[in-house]
Amino acid sequence: MRRISFIACLFAALVFAAPSFAQPQQAVETSLYFGLALEDGGEVSEEAWHVFLAEEVTPRFPDGFTVIDAYGQWHDPSLADAPIIREKTKLLIIVHPGTAETDKVVTEIKERYKKRFDQKSVFHTDAPVRIVE
């Protein structure tokens, strides 16, 4: 009887601990760098940024993302004598499954930002990650 109780307890412990034995999920971490400097010398306001997030990013990634305030610099490689542009930046980090559909959605976000704020580019990196909650 004692042996059956031990086995039952061990089984219960394994069942309830099963999520901790789960394998990490493979995913892609996309980082998008949105420069805030405008052509006329102004800057994308916090309000305009939050509207952009609400209208363009949140509907496409409702499960979540991270935004970090950053500072960066950029040099347009297509112009030989282009100045270095130093500007406030918003870094948007999205962890997603890395499907063709999410690639399309990320491209849409970049294009919408460039059009809305008359930007030349949005710097974009993708890296494989493991989700290990």
C-alpha cells in the first residue's frame, strides 16, 4: 500500500510539473528601429508615436511587444556625402513564430511608418530565439 501511495505521489508530481519539462519554443525576435527625426527639423511626438502603435502595431501583434526609448545615428549609404544623422529612436521588439505572414506584417508596419512620417528607412533585424518561460 505504501508503494502505491509513493507511485501515485510521483505520478502526480510529474503531471503537475510537466510544463517545466517542456522544450523551449523556437521563435524569431524582430527589432525595428524607428528614427524620430523629421525632414523639417521636427520630431515625431510621443502622441503621434502612440497613435501609430495603436493603429498599426497593436492590431497586428495583439499578443504583445516591447518598446524601448533609444538614441542612435544613421548615415545614408546611397549618398556619398550624406551627413550622420543623430536622433531619438524607438526600438520595437516583437517575438513571433517567424512565418511568411508575420514577415509580411512586419514589412507593412515599416512601410506605414515611412509613409506616415516621411522616413527613408526603418532599420530591421531578425534573430532566432528560444522562448524558455
